[in-house]
Amino acid sequence: MKKTTKLLLVALMLICGAGMANAQFKIGPRIGVAVNKLHFNKELLNTGNRAGFTGGIEAEFMIPGLNVGIDASLMYVRRSADLDITGFADGGTYEMPNANNDYIDIPVYFKWKFGLPLVGSIVKPFLMTGPDFAFLTSRTAINEALHNKKFDVSWNFGLGVELLSHLQVSASYGIGITKVAESTGFTAGGEKIDGKNRFWTVTAAYLF
């Protein structure tokens, strides 16, 4: 049994090594639009979608033949929010018409490309999913009632298309896993308000 396990591990290492040796690596600029909305645990807020922007560098590492790989980016992203907050214990209503939060964003995707008959070298759709790690670079205080967290983790689901083996246009939806914002005070019910990001990102990248 031990000998069989060792042989399987060696075979797996050889397969992975061959894939790594033939792997295709691309890198290039990526820009786009991020549409964000905060989702809170209490219905004491009126929230709206607001558009921000994003830009940075994308790197792609694909294994030929299998058409699977990893895509990682280092991005600057501005996520905006439009909120009216009510229901605090002090009876106050706090307004935040435009809150712009700036992040250094690191989305990491597991990517699968699939070719189309006859036009596979020209048009190649792909699916992707993976975690997103965001580090706040702007101030933590949104206003006197609500503060941002310095670190945010989301999970993204997306799809896109590669054109002429270089231009990639994609859209993804991110679901916040960690709390991105929390109230500084308590509601009339004695509880804090906290929120998580939900966002659409549409980008275009040119990889060399």
C-alpha cells in the first residue's frame, strides 16, 4: 500500500511538473468599473448602488491542454456608497450622500477557458471564481456613525471572453465574507449595525 501511494505521488508530481514546464504566463494592464452596494444586518439604512473605478496589473498562469490556470491581479479600486442611517439609540439620523472608499485589491481566480469550434483561436470564453483580498487605504471613519474595517475578504464569480489571445473582457460578482463596516453606536434595540460588500466588476485587460 505504501509503495503504491509513493508511486501515485511520484506520477502526480511528474504530471504537475510537465504542466508547469509548458505553462503559459501572461501579464498586462487591467482597467474597469466597480459597482458597489453595502448590505447591512439591520433594515435601518437606505442603500443604493454606486459606481467606482478600478485599475492595475493582471497576471495569468495557464496550463496548455487542460486550459485551466490561475489569474491574479494587483488593483486599485474605489468603492462608493450612498446611505441614510436611522434608528440609533440617541434618535439621530445620519446622512452619507457619497462615501468613497479606496482599496488595494488582490483578486485571485481559478480560471477555465474553453475553445469554440473553428473560431477557438480568435474567441475563447472563460469562467472564473476565487477569493478577493482588499486592504483599505482611505480613512476608516465614514462619518460619526459608521466606520470601515481595514481588511475585507470576498468571493468572486465571473465569466468573460478572450479575443485574439490578448484582450480579455470580463464581468464578476463579489460576495462579501467579512464585515466591511460597523456602526460606532448601538441601535434603539441595543445592537450594532454591520455591513458587507456586494459588488459587480467589469474590466478589460490586455495581456502580453
